[in-house]
Amino acid sequence: MNNFKLYNPTKIIFGKGTIKDIAAEIPQNARILITYGGGSIKHNGVYDQVRKALADRRIGEFGGIEPNPTYETLMRCVHMIREEQFDYLLAVGGGSVIDGTKFIAAAVTYEGEPWELVQTYGAKIKQSLPFGSVLTLPASGSEMNNGAVITHKGLNAKLPFAHPSLFPRFSVLDPTVTYSLPAKQIANGVVDAFVHVTEQYLTYPVNAKLQDRFAESLLLTLIEEGPKALAEPENYDVRANLMWCATLALNGLLSAGVPQDWATHMIGHEMTALSGLDHARTLAVVLPAVMKIRAGEKKEKILQYAERVWGITDGDEQARIDAAIEKTRAFFESMKVPTRLCDYNLNEAIIPTLVEQLKAHNMIKLGEKRDITPDVAEAILKACL
Amino acid sequence: MNNFKLYNPTKIIFGKGTIKDIAAEIPQNARILITYGGGSIKHNGVYDQVRKALADRRIGEFGGIEPNPTYETLMRCVHMIREEQFDYLLAVGGGSVIDGTKFIAAAVTYEGEPWELVQTYGAKIKQSLPFGSVLTLPASGSEMNNGAVITHKGLNAKLPFAHPSLFPRFSVLDPTVTYSLPAKQIANGVVDAFVHVTEQYLTYPVNAKLQDRFAESLLLTLIEEGPKALAEPENYDVRANLMWCATLALNGLLSAGVPQDWATHMIGHEMTALSGLDHARTLAVVLPAVMKIRAGEKKEKILQYAERVWGITDGDEQARIDAAIEKTRAFFESMKVPTRLCDYNLNEAIIPTLVEQLKAHNMIKLGEKRDITPDVAEAILKACL
């Protein structure tokens, strides 16, 4: 096992009917700004529950934070906060709203140009406004970590950053608020959580038995509950299990003491930037290709995955690896998430551009051993066709 | 899945050579009091590493915190701190030292009689001195939770308490410091962690799939690594896996959203109080008896445990339950921890006294359904013979 540090002070408030509990978490004298996205919270009852819980508080609102939240939108909120002196943020939404709120929280008190905070991956952040979240979409894990990804339209850049001050003070996870989500968003969330796990698991063995088993626990649960979530949208336990999976997939627990990959994400990000394909869909396309092209380097962990997650024990090593890749692909397909570029009307013509983008963004040494060079990335992209 | 709250702000610093990292965690201007136990840290190099890390700091020491730490000993430390104005505590030791330090941290600033803090299970605690820990014995989980158990010799009482201010600010877990532990302490630690897990797992199903699988992950790992830890005391990965198991067994993760039992612990506490038997040894005796007597109430989870942890699938339900109990017993015995009262020269003569103690301490409704009355406890105790 590798050495590690693990720190996560976010308080999770989990279960049906828990949105009311935000009242006790936010200081009485706070000037609260509620941040949200496209307005679905005003139709599904979440907004009303939040307003009811905070009925006697000083509240403002900032809506319109988009998927892949942009610096341009978020800076409007930063100016609003500076003018109106809000001192506590409440993100009500999915990963984009929470990520956006993290940027806002860090930017408000920063004296320089706030994009510098992102450009330096968070290194220049000194402090942040306190904030909590009410999660509406299980997928990104942002509700229980201190990282975020922000897009700068003007610069055509999408960058991650993180800082210890950017853990939500609390996050409310009420599985019933996910009942009304479109099937596509649930499916994307399951794939996103699944690939968060594999990025921290399908690397090389370091004899970290608990981390491996926890990862397998998440994968098995996502495989069991994912299809049920589509078939039975109001099955509480199914939604609860999925919601808890998505949070634990990226809260630091799985990565503690083990190598991490993240090549699938980095290559997927470029696909989204180029084609607008949903984040999770890029992951569903890239992961099987990474497993195929990196089968040699990842052999031991893929074979462990094959056996423990899919029960594959027959055949020689290559046959078991191939079967594990096919099972993975079939699972994503069963969630109605296609796994090949051609399914999205994309073909080999985009590959040179994607490779150039990776180079331009300095993504030239990807993977757990930093040996996925642009040549290897090109081979992976060809396996995505 | 049941509703839950999960909050754990302890920073874990894990791995070989990490004791030096305490320097960065403790504020530069702190007046630090190092608390410890019987002095083993002065022989195994841990004390030297701590002093070296804090070479330029203002430091005091308080040694002699005993196993089952007593109010009487700890109050001497409280008076010392009040006189000498220490403002940061560093517990260097196992669960007893950390538990004792939690009491000290809460008592120092309390204006009333500090035993009231324990008597009220922590309800009267308002604040605590900040403290960190350097763990030397994987077992209790105290290094990453906010609970403690303190004994009052004068009142012949041993009580648990907890408070949100009692999480260690940080805990250093260096597996190499466990190399020199006596085999008996390692074995006790493995049993302690194992039963911490079963208290949160062998109850009744609530469809909390991840919590179940995490519990099974811990049990499987303890079963694999426990005997190896005895056979190969300096196998780093084995000690690392055990240390991480013991911490995660009682840090709030497993109990989030599921019922909890703790009858084995409550009955075991009375055995320790009466006979002086090691805590873990009482657990090894009581758990198989609880499983036997409560096999009906716990049927579904014991069958799940039988299959997923021990691979038992043959036979009817009763046969599988019996096999699971025998496997559990055999595992403890393989750790050189006997599982029957007679192995410790105790017999049925102590049962009436133990039942009376349970009544005297108001332990009359134990278990996940609060239906283990003194009559049921008596049946469990007879199954311990």
C-alpha cells in the first residue's frame, strides 16, 4: 500500500425528507445566496423545500449555472456577491452547480483576476466563502470533495482545481429528489460513478486489499442498481444505493494509498470539448478502449476485476480480459449509453484533432505510470471507433 | 436504507515514516502536552520520532495512562494542564491513550465536575482542547472517531461518551510501529476490529448494499491478514491492511444508514469488569453465542455472511448458520484467542452476577431491536460456556 493522506470534513445528511435539515446547518445570521442551474429545482419541489427550510433567513438567488459551468457566468455571480455582501452559499443542483459554486466561493475574496485560481489548479486560493449543497443529481461526487472543473469560454479551456477550503460544509442527499430526473441523466450518472471507480482501481496492484474491495463493492452495486434505476424510477432503495455510490466513488476513500489513472477522463474531456458529447458518454466510449490498449500494463487488475466483479474465471488470460471488456461495454449499453464513436456519428476524422488537443493541453503523459503518450492515446482513440 | 448523518473531519496521515508529518499539523505557537501509556513508546522508537519532529516546540509530557483509562489518572493530567497552560494535546499510543486524551480534552475547560461529562454520555461537553494522535496499536478505531470509554474506579463504572468536538484533528498511522507489538495485542486488535464490523452488519437487512459490501470487505481482509500478521510480524502490507481495517471498522462509514447491535460489546464489558478478561477476548466469547441465540432474528444477515464471507452455500439454513458460527469461532481460535468461558477458567457461576450487572447498568434492552432482555442475555451467556 502507498502512503496517503485522507481528509474530508463534509457532513453528509442522507435520506428522504432531509432538506429541512439545512436550517440547522447554516448559521442564523448568514446572508445566504442560493445558486442553481436551469430551473428544474423550481418544478420538482426542491426549491420549495429549500425556501421553506430557510423561511426566516436573508436570502438571495443566482440561477442559470450551466452544465460545464463557465467562468463568464460564474463571474456575474461573483460581482453580485461582492455588491450585496452574501457570506454563505447554498448550491442546489448537480455537479455543475456545486463545481460552479466552489469557483464562486474561492473567487469572491480573491483580489487578483479569479481565473488565476483555476489556471494554477487552486494553488493561489487562500480562503473561500463557506457553502453547503443540496444534491439533485448523483454523478460527479462534487458534493463530498474539494475539487471542481470550470470552463472558460473566452479561452476555450476546461480546467480542474482544488483546495482544502472547498469541501462543502454539508451536503444533503435525498434520493427522492432524483425520481424526476430524465433517464438519460440517471444513466450518465451511473456511468460517471462507474468510471470514477475504475480510474482508481484498474491500475496495478499495490496489495491494498480494502481499497480494492471497496472499489469492487461500488462496481457491483452500480451494476445491480443501475438498470433497476431505469426500470423502477421511484424505487427508493435503488436510488439511495446509487446516490451513495456516486458520492463514495470520488470522496478520497478509494484513492487513498493506491495509484490512479484518469486517462479515460482526460481523453474524454477533449471529446466533449470538440464534439459536445456528454461527459459520461465519452467515458463509456474511452474506458473499454483504454482497457483494450492497456491490457498488458493493467493485466493483473483487469483479471481481478474480471473475476470479482463479473465472475469470469474460464479461459486464458487474454480471453478473460476480453470478456471483462465486453461485460463492461454491455453494462454501459444496458444503461442505454452507447460505447463506440460511430454510435454518436463520429469517425476517425476527429482523431488527429483530439490528439492535437491533448498535446496543446499538455496531456502528453497520462495514466497511472505517466506512459500514455500521444501515440498511445491515438491507439486508444482508434479503439473507440 | 435508513436515513443517516456522516461527519468525520479527522485527517489521516498513513504510511511508513509519517510521524515526522505531525510538525506541520500542530500550530507553531501551541503548548503541546504529549500523553502516553506505560512507556513502550520509549523503547520502540516512536517517542524519539515524535520528539524529533517537535524538537523546537514547547512540550510537556504525561505518561501512565493505563488500559481501560481511569478518571482518577486522567484528572491528574487535567490539573497539570490547568496549571501549566497546555493548549494542544498529542496522544501517542493505542485506544486507551486516545480515549483518555479525549476525556482530558473535554474536561480541561469544563467548569463543573468533569465526571458529569461522561455520566451524561457527552451531552454536557461544550468544547474541547484540540488534539492529534500517533497510533501505536490498531484495534479500537478511536483514532478516527469522536467517542471514548472511561472507567471510574471509585464508582466502579465504565462508560462511553462522545461529542463532535472530540475527533482528533489528525491521526498518524505508521504500520511499522506495530512490528514490535506482542502477538497477543495484534490478535486482540484483529478480533476487536472484526466484532466492531459484525455489530454494524449482523443485524437485519435494510437493502444498504454498499454498507453490507464494505463490512464484508473488512471481514474478508481481517480473515486473510490476521493470521499473516502473527506469522510475519514485519510484513508491511499485512500490517498496513490491518491498521486501515481497524480504523475503518469504527469511523462511522459502516454504520451510516443501517441498524446496529452492540449487544456483544455490552455483555463483554461486564465480563471485563467482573473478571478482568481482555476486552477482545470477551468479544470472541460472546459473538458466537449471540449469533447462536439470535440466529432467528439475524437469519438473513447471517446467511449472507455465511455465503459472502465464508463461501458457505451447502446445506439447509440452520446448517449454514451453524457453519458460519463455527467458521467465526475457528478464525478467532486461529488467532490464538479462545472462544469459550471455560478456556479462561470461568464457569456458569459467574452468569447470575453478569446478569445482575447488566440490570444494574440499565443494559436491559440490548441489540438492534432492543429486545435482548436480561433473560435473553442469560441464554447468550450460557452459550458462552
